[in-house]
Amino acid sequence: MPRFALFAFISLFSLALPAWGGGIALVMSDRGGAYADFSSTLEEALAGTTWTISARHQAEAIPPLAGQAELVVTVGSDALRKTLGRSDNPPIIATLLPRQSYEKILTEFRRPGRITAIYLDQPPARQAAFINHLLPGLKRVGMLVSNETRNVAGQYRHTFSGTGLTLDSEDADTESTLLPALNSLLGRVNVLIAVPDSKIYHRNNIKPILITAFRYQRPVIGYSPAFVNAGALAALHSTPAQIARQTADTIVAHGTNLPAPAAPSQFAIAINGNVAQSLGLNISDEAAIRRAMATDREAR
């Protein structure tokens, strides 16, 4: 084989395979629960690859990371904030946090360097498919927004319009405007969709929002199993294990050449059957909705 052709072949072959590997420092916002699930799944997903978890730290006690690992994976908002507070950070993959939290933290620290994220937020197109299969015939969707999520509402409105859904929104920037905005919105829509927003959906507000929606007999679509347990009809969400597997795939495929931030590639569905019964709704189960959404995706 001519020398040039051999060199070209070797170059292409080296590009086709990951030519990197090393240690990963895992920084977690808390112990147990979702964080433990993420940690164990990430370790399992990386088994047999050139990457290993070389250190695990809690957010409140991070030692110097330079020289300890080639890559840092943060789990939760607090872990990212504490990690960015250091000056010796290798490239970072931030996980288990909403997009608005990620962008807010980056604005706070303005840290140069390589950083990306796998958000918890579901893509608007996936949410639209979920609503259409969960509640066929209910076309007017409501969303409460603040200055954290006002731009998100525009993305949802554009995407929903192509799927037969209409999005209506109300501003709820303060505690005093929340319930008036919610009452106004619920009088105009068929269903309320919640997106991660720390100004609206925090511990003190979720119960009043769910009670008010129930009085109007309007189902609420949440973004976590906890939301469903609290009284939302359903939620489209991604589990810590699913995010961990996507993180492992990103590391193996890209190493420290980090791609752009991304939405979760896998999802799960939670439905509150008692709420459905109370609202007089006859809805399909989780498995049937997943199959219908998968068929839609294949058809496109």
C-alpha cells in the first residue's frame, strides 16, 4: 500500500475510535436517592470502557480536582455551583438540573472553559406528543411563566402550533400574582402544563396550584414523579438512571471534546390513576402511551 494511502487509512481509523480515556470526578449535590441511582448506573454504564470514576465527592467538600481527573460530572445544581466556584476545574458535564438553573449558574460564574449539560427538561415536541396521546381532544394548553421561563413559553407555543395544540400563558412573577394568574388561565384552557421554574413551582406553591386546578377540573401535567404523587395527573420525566446512561454515552463518544448541551434522550411516564378517576378521565396506561409516542416518532 502506498505510504500516503496507508497514512490516510490510519488517520481515518484513529478518528473512528475514541482515542481517549481516563478518570472522572463525580461531584454530587447530596447523598442517597436520585444521586445514588445516578452514581451506580454511571459506573455500570462505563464498565468495560476506557473511562472510570476515579473519585466521588459531595458538593460541600470538593478537594482540588486538577490532576485528579480528566473530566468532572456534576449531579444537581448545587454540585455545579460549588464546582464552578473552584479555579482548577477540568471539563464539566452538568447533569440532573433544569436548563434555567444551568444557564443561571453559568451567568453567575462566567467561567471560561469546556462545559456542557444534559438537562432534565423534556423537549417541547415530546411534551406535545405526550399531551396528544394522554388527553386526545383537549387542545388548549396553559402554562404559568416567570422571567425564568418566558422564553421557554415561546418555544412551546411554536412547537405546539404544529401539533394541533394551542398554548396560552399567564405571567406569575410574584407570589401576589400567582393565584390571580392561575385562575384567569384555568378559565381559558383544558389542561395546565408545568415546566421547571423555581419562582412558581416551589414547596409553598405546588399544593395551592394543584388544589386550584382541581376546583376547575383541569388536569395538571407535571415534570417529576413527586409532582404526580402530590396530585398532578401525569408527568413526562427522565429518571436518574436514564440520564446517567446518556452521560456515559456522551463521555465514551466525545471524551473531553464536549458537545453542546442537550435534552434527555430517554424518558419515563408517571400517571396518577386516582386523579384521573376523580377528573372523570379514561386514559391509557404508561406502556400504551409510550408505544404510541414511539410510533409517532418512527412515522416522522
